[in-house]
Amino acid sequence: LIAMNMERLISQLHCTIILGSATQPAAIVSTHLPVVDITKNIDQSIIKSINRFKLHYDLDRIDIQDFANQLLNYLQKNDNVHTMVVVNTKKTARFIFDILQSCEYLNSIYLLSTNVRPVDRLQIIEKIKSSLSSNSERVILVTTQVIEAGVDVSFETIFRDLAPLDSII
């Protein structure tokens, strides 16, 4: 349906549709719509220079308390870095959040999970966006995968529990 509507726009309105995506949507790939990869005509060094993230893997198994200690150590050394922690369970998120809240030197700590009412999640997200845009204070967010569902926020550092690569990105 999407591809048919796009074809109609192209043929009837004589327009060009530009899609930017890390992965080409299946609806487009499976049609006869002309697809132009603009990255082929761009110097690859430019593309490499605009990567927005670097992944560092630590595949050693550690328990949640050791992870919390490593996180606290990082936060002490990087006292002005907005940091997000994404974990796989609500219980783990609450555990990390409670530890961070108990630290006197940390403030602006937020928790997002499905245990938080949707209306409260929206308010928290707005507070986070406001703090991030004004850069008035460091934001620390502890969350589950609920953050992956259409929430547009950017953090300098993200700690991510083991997950499929598409979730990590």
C-alpha cells in the first residue's frame, strides 16, 4: 500500500521522494520504484566522519551489583555527561535507579519502564527533553526497552544490557 501510494505520487504529481534510512524498508525494496544510493557518490571518509556512535562491548558476565558499582564509578568521573542506562527487566531498572537515587552527589535521575503510568512517562520524557536541550543539569535516565518505542532523546553515553544489535543501535 505504501509503495503503491508512493508510485502514484511519483507518476501523478511528478515528485521525487527521498527516504533516509539505515535499512531500506521492505515495502520499497520489493517494488520497481527507482532507488538511488546517494552514498555511492560521496567520499567514504565523509560518511565515516559522521558516525554518531561507537560501540564498546564488555561480554564478561558480571552481577548487577558489580555493574552498579562500575556505573557509579563512571558517573563520578564524568560528572557532566548525560547518561542513559537501558536494561532488560523492570526489576533491574528499579534496582539501578534506587542505587543511583541513594547517592547524594547525583540528581536529575529518571526511571522509565512499563511500571510507570503512561501519563507519567510522557511527563518524565518532557522533563528529560527540557533538561537535555537547556543543558542546565546532567540527566541520568534508567530505562527498559520502553525507551525504544518512538522516544527521541540523545545522550552522550548509553550503557546497554546485552540485546540484539538493532535494539542497541
